[in-house]
Amino acid sequence: MTGPDPDSAPAANAAAAAPRVAPNFITEIIERDLASGKYPQVVTRFPPEPSGYAHLGHVFASFLDFQTARQYGGRYHLRMDDTNPELATQEYVDAIADDLRWLGWDWGDNFYYASDNFERYYEYAEQLIRQGDAYVDSVTPQEMAALRGTPDQPGTPSPYRDRSVEENLDLFRRMRAGEFGNGEHLLRAKIDLASPNMKLRDPALYRILHVPHYRAGDWCIYPMYDFQHPLQDALEGVTHSMCSLEFVDNRAIYDWLMEKLGFDPRPHQYEFGRRGLEYTITSKRKLRRLIEEGRVGGWDDPRMPTLRAQRRLGVTPEAVRTFAASIGVNRTNRTVDLAVYENAVRGDLNARAPRVMAVLEPLKVELTNLEEPQTLSLPYWPHDVVALSPDGLVSLPDGRRVAPEEAVRAVPLTREIYIEKSDFALDPPKGFKRLTRGGTVRLRGAGIIRADEVELDEQGQPQLIRASLQPDTASAAGVIHWVSAGQSVPAEFRLYDRLFRVPNPEGENVEDPAAGPEAPDFDPEGMSHEGDRPVSGDFTRFLNPASLRVTHGFVEPSLLDNPQDTRYQFERQGYFWRDPVDSREEGLVFGRIITLKDTWGKKTQSGGGQSGGAQSNGGQSGGSKSAPAQKSVARPAAPAVSAEAKAPDFTPEEQAEMDRLRGQGVGAEDAIALARDPQLGAAFAQAGAGAHAAQVAAWLVNDLAGALRGGASRLNPADLPALAELLAGGRISSRIARDVLDRAVQSGEAPAEIVAREGLQVVSDTGELRRVVDEVLAAHPAEAEAFRGGKKALQGFFMGQIMRATGGQADAKAVSALLRDIAGS
């Protein structure tokens, strides 16, 4: 079998085939800007910090930046935000660019480094000083934090705020000359110490840092993100600067700089909801820790969430782009179930992967009545090959058309074969449909055999089965795969699984106050992680001990005839390919890209543990039949406290507290967090949650933990049950609840009072909702006609439009019912 290497396609072709960005609030803004002539061309940028390798957290934001520009005939820039000399390296720059090219993004000549403009940033800083809009401050970081005030109290001017222009220029130039030590002075913008937006209370613009830069050399003052990023956007001619929702308050600094420095035309910042990914971490500092502690093999370890690791795992760029397009763009932060990504990978591999046989844990079988070896001709796609076309070619599921001989392979059948150990049972459980003593089973493509004798080893385990071929009319319990013992090829198999065994492995981490104010909590690209701030708390306790299992077995000899980068479906085992680093002709190594089915969702929904073998071969029957892409599944409910919760690292007091919390209905992982964290436990006790214990606990652990531990929350936990009551009664949505929680953390106002004061209750009146639905349908006549005509896929589009029209307050279930009625389903 031959075929093109999907990884070698030109980036332009890959981009052309990439899914489109669905209509969203940013595309609406762009369309208005282009229609009004505000900008002649859309220009976007993707600004990763080169402090690690690109990862799955970059995928959504880079897709949004690149595809949005491309869809509107615009320009896309790749920019290395390399202003932190302690982390940025050329290795990371090269790796990020290479991985993004693999993904399909083509920026042409528009590759930029923030460090290229260090001199220009400095000039703009001096301009602000001369205009009286910036000053050199000399207070300590602790004094500066105290002088900024609180959300209720205005800031206090620094004793150095009124330095003269001449003194500020002199000090700033001496800062650049290296006369002062780290932290001795700081350049700050002079904006508004009484502003309710804390970001505008004289933010830092430049810091002293005596660390050589990997490109700029001995530069000893470095611009802060809030200063450098807007200037770089303006210098590049960016029109629509997209970043994650955490930077919504920073936009005021962005606009202030554009105005004070007189940029025209000027870019604008637009914030979208960040996207996290369950069972994953993307903090580059934490990923480095996994590498440094030897818990993974490097940035390209196939269990890592980096693009380099996904490439080595065998995932294709097409699958990653499909995943990115499926997420959706809005103003709400959201965590995506990892199954959405995995199912995009399965759907891609199902079409491209030929079916072959491999035995991962071999058990020898002797076919006593096979007189002569045979050579079987078996199809690569036994269930999917389309009939011969008039030109005599065969159409394959991946769209290629090949000669008939290329759609099959030769498989030797010899007197001795190997089957999987798990496909034979001396004492079979009820419902076992494989080989048993005296029982029959069908060998894939080779006929039916009966196990006549079993030879056991010293431990009483089967080591040889003597079997006989039976007439094809005989009954068989099931179908199993096999390989020839004498003509197969030995191989190592690496069975990869999820690296973490809980959805939120960072849920118990505490930010380290010593990290200082410089690093943002979230990167501007929209990655869901903690930037690179140091954190305490052992997230590694949630590592999955079964994330890698290695076995040794055999594969069909036909695999040696195919390109090394061919992805295969090993029948009943999963999707595999040859490891591009460790596999050689003299020592084949196959890594499992993904299992045939999502077994994690099944295990968690049935209450099973997640700590080992969640993607094992058990239960993956069905032969080589195509495995269809699985539907997205919601995050499963937390299972009952299992062996993990009773492990020796829990004290008797912690175990008792977990049992008490579980008795109140609190989820297992939330109970662990509350029992082990005194601060969270105290907040839960203060809440007096009662009937809403599970919901209150979930908010405390998953939404409020960081602010509570960092002392940044003004929310009274006793106000949480009232909000939970509104949610449970259907009077508000989960989205409204999260939004008011975020605001209550800042203001201290009771969340339920915010809901009442602003009228944020869910709109459930059918008449009012029908009016909104009709208005939305009338505004999109072409889509409405198609929807009424049976194109049900448009329901999601209309749901988004209706939610936008109601500010997210529409009752989603009621709207969905109305839309189903309109579509006639």
C-alpha cells in the first residue's frame, strides 16, 4: 500500500482545507469594520511567549487568529513575545514556529520578535516621560501594592510621583545604563489612582532585570506586557488584537497608550473566553517540572499536551484543526472535555488508517491439521472499500483511489500462530466470546479453529494451545486477530493513556505570592493556564500511573512494505504508528495514538476508578470494523470515593471529613480538596450550604479556590447557598452564576443581590422567547429557510444568536424546544 505523507503537504494547502471559524461576535465586528472602511485589510497576530513548546492550549487561539484573517482576505502575523530574558530561548522560538507550520499556519514574511523593537519601546517610554505621562518610582514592590489601594479605596500617590520630567529622564536613562540593581526603580504610567479599574492605577511599564537577552544581548531594562504588547500591535499594523477574557481590564491601558502616543490608525483589543482542557495542564512551568523530575521523557513525550508530543504520538494536523474549529468562540470561559479532542483524532484516523493485525501479548497456538503454510490476501479496509470504479481503481475511505492490488495485503498463515493471551480463558466468565478449552472461534480472514488441548506452564498459565481448523460452517463464539509465529515481525508496543486521572489536576494548586505582579495569570493567546507563575501544591499526585504500558509482541510482515509514517488500525487494539524517534528496521516500536473507543467516559459513568488501564484492550471487540467518530460527551459526574481516597497519604481526620462531605452529596474530588485544604474547608463550613452542598463545594474548589487562597476574594461564602438556590430552581443559568461569582469576588456584593439588581434571571417565558426566536430567524433568512428545510446542524448557530440577543439569559432548554418545533423534529 502506498500513499502521500499527510505531514508533508504544503502549509498553504493545509490551511485551505482547514475548517472555517464559525460566525461569532468578533467576526461580526470585523464585518462591520470592513463595511465601514475603518480598515482596508484585517491584520491579526498570534503572540506566543517562547518559554516552552507550543501546546494544545495554543491551538484554539492560533486557529482563531489565522483562520479569521484568512477568511476575510487579511494578513496573519506570528510574533514571538520574547520580553522575558529569563525564559525565552531560540530553541523554543524554532520549535514553536516549526509546530505551527506543521499545524498548517502560513504567515509568509510576517514573522516578528518583540525584542526587535526594544529600542523603539524605549523611545516611546521617554516620550511618555516628556509628556508628563510616566514617572520613575522608587518604592518597594510591597509599598507599591499597598499604595494602589483596594477596589473600595482609591490609591495613594507615591512620594516619587511628582518628580520632574528632567529627573525622570535622568533616572530612566541611568536605569538603561545599568547603574541600579534589580527592583531598585520602576517606570510607571501616570494615569488615575482613583480609577475603579485597578489596572489603571499607575501600572508598571519597565522593570530593571540584569539578565542578558538571547537576541538583544546585555539589555538590563525590560518592558512589561501591558506596555510592549499594544505598541507591538500598532507597529505591526494589527487591526484586531484578540486575547483571552482575563485581559478585559488591561484593555484600558491598551487604549490609553494608543491615545497618548498618537497612533492612527490604531489597533483594538477584543477579548474572548479562554478554553481549558480537562485531564490536561498547559502551564509551561509545570510541564518543565514534569520533564526535570523525569516523570515524562521530554517535550515530545507522547503523553504531553505539546504539539511536538502530539506529532510524535501520530496525531495529524487535520485532526487538531478539526478540534480547534469545534470549540466555538464567545465571551464565556469554558473547560472542554478531553473526549472532544480525542474524538476528533479518532474521526480523522478512522478514514485514513488501514486495518492490519498485531498481537501485543502473544500466546502460541499450533494448528495441528494445517498441512502447508498458506498466504491469504486480506483487504486493508475490509468494511469500507468502495466497489471498483469504471477506470478499474478502488476508492478508499480517505479519498484516494488505488489499484485493486494496493487495497489488499498478503498475510501468511502458518502451522504456529500467535493470538492475544486475553483471547483465551481456561475458566471463561459469563458472556466470554473468545477461545476456550474445547470451544471455537473465528480467526480473522483464516477460518474457524477449535482449542483441543492446552499446555500449561509452571504457574498454571496457558503457554501453548493445540487447535484444529474447522469447517467454515461450524459455529464460532466470536472473531479474534492473530499473526504467524514464524513469519511475523517482533515489535515493542507503547500503550499511551491520559497523563492525569482527574479532570482538573490543577484544582488544588496555590499560587506563590513570591511570584510578584509581573507575570499575567493567563497568556494573551487565550491559553488556559497560570502563565508561568510559580505555584505550590503537588499536582503530580494526580498523575495516572497507567499512562504508559509497554508490551512486546508481533505484527504482520506487510507493515514493512508500507511507508514508516502510515497510521494503522490494529484490529481490536486501537490506532498505532511507528514511533518516529525510537523505531528502526531492526527494532520496531509502535505507539498507540488512541483507543478505538472512549473508555474513560464509560468507566466514570459506571462509577469505576480512573487510575489504571482506562484505555486497555478489554471490551474493544468488533473486529476491524470502522470505529466511527464518537460524539462529544459531557464531563462525567465524579465517582464515589475509591481506593485513591483511602490511600495511606490521608490522615484519619481527613478520611473522616471526606466521608462526612460525601454524605452531604459533595463530589469525590471536591471532598478531597475540602478535606485537605483548611482554607477551603473553612469557607465551606462558613457557607452552611445545606441542600446545596454539592454545588457550593464545586464553586469553592473549581471557581473560587485561587482567589480565596490568594486573599483576593471579597465574597462572603455564606452568600453562596442563595445563588445555588437560584441555579437549582432554574431562575439563572450556569453562565450567569459564573459571571456574578466573578464580580462578587471583586466587589463583595452578594451574588444573588447582583442577580436581582440587574435582572439577570433566566428568560423562560415562552411568548417572550418566541418573539426573540422569530426576530433572529428573520435576521438570517437564508439560514432559517435551510433550518426549516431539515438542516438541523443550524440549531447550534441559532442557539448562539438567541443567547447573544438575550445577553445569555434565555432558558437554553426552552429555546432548544422551540427550535426543534420549528425544524419539525
